[in-house]
Amino acid sequence: MAEEGHAFGFALASDAGWGAFLRSLDDRRRGLNVPDDLVPATFLVADVGGTIVGRVQIRHRLNDFLEREGGHIGYCVLPAYRRRGYATEILRQSLTVIRAIGVDRVLVCCDDDNAGSIAVIESCGGELDSVTRSTPSEPITRRYWIG
């Protein structure tokens, strides 16, 4: 994931202990000790037969940045496991989780050149809202709402 510019474990630092990392994820899920630039979120991994194939961050609300280009749900599948339907299942199950949190209208974003994510989001009911670019050096972002 790092080669593609994505962090798999977000705040997991190589010098931090696993227990501390898990506690920080639980705090964030419960809305405790959340830095001002972040929002409460649930971090889950996709496990298939004991192997982690992907992950998702389900953000309980939006801030300005997430409203523009991050969305409520950010998911990824590790390169070796792509094109097997895992991304669709991750997003489908994430929609169940976020609706249980109380979010009915869900924003999901992806890069404009990511045909796989476009197909996943649209297959899960995503309706294209806009195509934007934050800065000239940033990729074009597609913003979808799932109601």
C-alpha cells in the first residue's frame, strides 16, 4: 500500500506497541482523544481465512477535508487480493456499520482514474455528486453519495 501512497495502518508507527495502537483505535472509535483535524472513526480489517486482505476506516462524521475529498468511508484492498470482490464486500459491510452509527447519507470518494473503485462504489448504490480537484497537483476526486 505504501508504494501507492496509502498507509495501511494509519497511525501505526513502527516504534509504537501493538497494544497502544489498538487502544488508540478504540479511543478514536469512541470519540476520545481525537485530534482536532480528525473525526471519530471505526477501523476494521478484512480477514479471509485468517489472512488480512484489506482495511476500512469508517468516519462517524465529516469535517471540511472529508467533505471535499475523503468521505465517510475509506477502504483499500491489498494488491495481491484485488479483483476478487473483496472491495465490494468491504464497502457493503461498512455501509451496515455506518448506518448503525446513525449516518443515513454516506459520502464515498475515489480518484477519478480508479476504475475499480468507481465500479465498487456504483455497484453499492453510489450516485455521482461531483468531480473535483483540491489543487492542481492533487488527483481528481469523484464524490459519490449512497442514500
